[in-house]
Amino acid sequence: MNENTNINNDAVKNTVIPVRENNEERSPFKKREIIKTILIVFLAGLLLLTFFSNTIMNRSLAEVTTDKVTSGKLTERVRGGGMVQSNQAYQVNADGNYTVDTINIKKGQEVKKDDVLFILKGTGETDTKTAEDTLNDLELEYEKALLDLPTDFTEKKNDVRDARLALDKAIAQRDAAYQAQFASAQEEAQLKSDKAESKKLANKKAKLIATINAIDSDDYTEAAPEYTGNLPSLLSRSKNADTAYQAAYDLYSNAVEGGMDEGVVTAALNDANAKEAVKAQAEADYQNEKSSIRYDLSVQLADTENAIDDITSRLPEDMDSEMGESLSYEACVANVQEKQNALDDAVAALAKAQNDDVVDSKKNGLDMEAKKKKIDSAKAELEKLKKKNGTVEVKSKYDGVVSDVYVQPDETTTPDQVMAAIDLVDAGFTVEVNVSAEKAKKLKRGVKAEIINNWDGSIEAVLSDIKNSSSRDSSDKVLIFDVTGDVTSGTSIELSIPCGSANYDTIVPKSALRSGTDGKYVLVVREKNSPLGNRYYAEKVKVDELASDEISCAVNAALDRDTYLITAASKSVDPGDQVRMKDK
């Protein structure tokens, strides 16, 4: 046909059409030649448009990925998660007022019976109580001796009594100041810890905000690397894929515009389509990872802000405020000494008055001095005992694993205060999972669940009981699993529980299942023949879900085996849309 066209064109070019004067008409032969030439050009253009019509149309269609309907066995599964709890634990309690000197354990640590958990510093309370009782007895004996003096020393006795009352009051003030000083030291330590933690959380919050902003703007120069994961590499891969696709599409466009051979155009189109699919996948991978990481960072940011608010609520409004006008411990000690000196002076004055009496009175005075020395010695010994610190070892009563530690170094304990909790490993662990009543009906006691986040395979979970939910308004059930293996209290695990296996005639991939206002459905590919080749259309088929596992669903639907189901598409596909099947 090309040769004929060229011959005719040459004939037209080489033919000289004479123009007659006075607008004489052309000959019939010349008119037929012109009409023939126009007809040939029209038919050639029509053939060219027909040849490229499929290529032009397919360019605008959605490219779909498909999978086939199958049949066979399907194991239905129920998924859920919960927190691991110990079946039995015991608490380590303090038996008095001590200062925590050393902590030898941490959360998750395995301990044996008689292991030293804590070392506490004490004040020797038993010895102190004995010394106080001895001092009281001596003072009581001393006062009785004063009453036995034959001479009336009422005024002197009143002086001694007043001095003793003043001394007792000073001692009470000193003891109160002593307790207040230790309480203040504890509060100062807590304040220091809160400030450090607040600063740490503020730094973390800044990093999280910077990273979230970087994710939103797709610019990771200011992001914290520990939070971005592989997003920068996925973004780079997406951009490279887009560049490769644009280059391939330009080659294809140049091939079409340059009128190259069909094979060259087809090869360029196939290469552009392949790079477009790679681009779409790279963009999807980036967006999916971006959404996942941003959600996790948003949760961490909310938790961090809550922790900052909690610490801020504990910090005093005026951190530089002082403890009022109360006397310091040192001032109280000096006051006690002053009152003691006053008492000593009163006692000495009384003794002097007694020594001025008769010989018998002198003898009684010497006895009183001896008693006074004993009292002074007892007071000195009592002061030593109060300042003396002993140590106490707190040991484990059982073998187990530490689930939590509740005290900090230098913290002052109170009687029966809980310092730590230890799980008894031999008693086992459990985890509770909430599921709907309908799903619970499909489960049986004794079934072994798969641990989704059990990376080393050391944890096992077996369904031991099914109970009603504790909420009155809920019809859900609570699954109780016995957990064994390398696990501790507070660990969160995800479970996949098999409900049983059955054979089904129609099984479809989960990725093909869609939801609409009238229920669930799938899109199948229907083929139609046309003069220009086969056409593919998306058709909606309603389905009823019977069972499902991690990747597939058994359904009740009017579907034949080997029917092609749309599982993914390069753009949105609705029922009735014409599509382009991948690799076709």
C-alpha cells in the first residue's frame, strides 16, 4: 500500500495540470486522480488511528493486580492482646524507719532465696529505747532522793522542776527539728529528681515534635534519626522511582511522536508501565511507613506531655521558698544544751544548799551528785545511740523474678512500706484477652495460641478458661491463657488463636474483600470481545463472609473457581469501570 501511495503521489506531483484560459473545466481523468489521492490519504490516517487506539485508551485505564478464587481448607483465627500477670507474687516490706542505702535488684532480675535485695541504714531503735528507759529510771530515782531530804528545799526544787520542763520542751523541739530536717532532705532529693526528669522529657518532646514536623513536610534534615526509622531511604527510593518513570514515559512519548516502529513503541510503553508500577509501590511503601511512624510518634508525644504535666504538678510554685521561721536542728541542739545547763545549774544550786546542811545533809548531797553523774552519763549515751547508724540486710524469702522496685536510694522507709514485688516463677503467668461472645463460641479450652510478637519462640500460651466480662453492659467474653517461657509481669503480648479448620468451596484473598453500604463484596474481572481486541471490566459481586485467617476469607458467593479478583489497582476502581490487567 505504501508503494502505491508513493507512486500515486509521484504521479500527482509529476503531472502538470494544464489550466485553460477562461476557467475551462479539468478533464475527468485528472479529477479521478485527485479523488483517488485524497481517499488513499484518508484511509492511511484511519488505519494509523485504529492501530494506536488500544495504546491510547489503555494509557488512561487503571492497572489492576488480580488473584484467583480457590477452594480448600481454611483455619479461622481470632486475634487479641493483653498484659502478662503473675499467678502469685509476694511483697518485700520494710519493718521500721530506715534509710535506703543500697539497692541490689532491678525490674526483671531473677533472684534466689536469701539473696540480699536491699541494705538499709538504721538508728538502733532497740538500744535507744533501752537507754531512754534507763535514763528515766535514773531521773526518777534522783527526784525521789530529792523528796527524801529532810530540809525544805521547795524553792530549789521548783527551780529544778522548771528547768526540767524547759529541757523537756527543748528536747521535743530538737527531735521535731531532726525529723523535719530528714523530711526536707527527702523532699529536696525528690525535687532534684523531678527537675532532671522534666528536662529529659522536655528534650524528648522537642525531638518528637521536630520529627513529626519533618514527616509532615517530607524534609528530614531537622528530624531525630532515632525516630525516623527508614523513612529517608523510602522517600529517596520513591523519588528515584518517580524520576525513572518520568524518563521512561518521555521515551515512550518521543517514540510515539517520532513515528517509530510498533515494536519500539510497545517496548517503551511496557517499560513505562513497569516503572509506573514500581513508582506506585514505592510511594505506597513510603506513605504506609510514614503513617505508621507518625502515629507511633504522636502516641509517644502524648505520653511525654502527660508525664511532663504530672511532674509539673508535683513541683512547688515557689521552689526557693524557705521552711518558715522554725528553728534549725543545730539551733534546737544548742537550745537543749542551754536548758541542760540551766537544769544543771538548778540541780547544782540545790546540791549546794544541801551541802550547807548538817553532815547528814552533806552525805545526801554527795549521793545526789553521784546520781546526777549517772544521769549525765546516761544522757550522753542516749545521744550517741541516736546518732549511731546501723545496717540491715533485706533478703528474698523465695526464688522469683523482680516485677517492680518501689523505693529509691536515700529514701526513708516507714513500717510495713512495700519496697519491691517479686513474682514466683514456679506459680506461672496468665494473660487475659477480651473477645466478642460470637468469637468465644468458636474456641475450646486447651487450644494453643500463636504468639505474634514472640520473636525467639520461647513463650507459649494455652487457653485455660473462658469467663464473662466484668462489665455489666458488655456481652464480651474474657479468655484466660496460661503463659509459660521467658516472660515477666507487665509484658504485652499479641495472640492468634485458631478456631478450627474446615473445607470451603470459595476462598478469596483478604485484599480483595471490600465493604459497602449494602455489605461486603468483591470486584471480579469480566472479559468482553470487541473488533479492536479484548476488553476487561470490573463487576461487583456480593459475598457473605464465613471464616477468615490472616490472609484469606471463606465466603458464600456466586463465584467460579479461577475467577480473577481485583486485589489492588493503580487508582480507584468502581463497578463497571474498564480496567487494564497487569501483564496483559
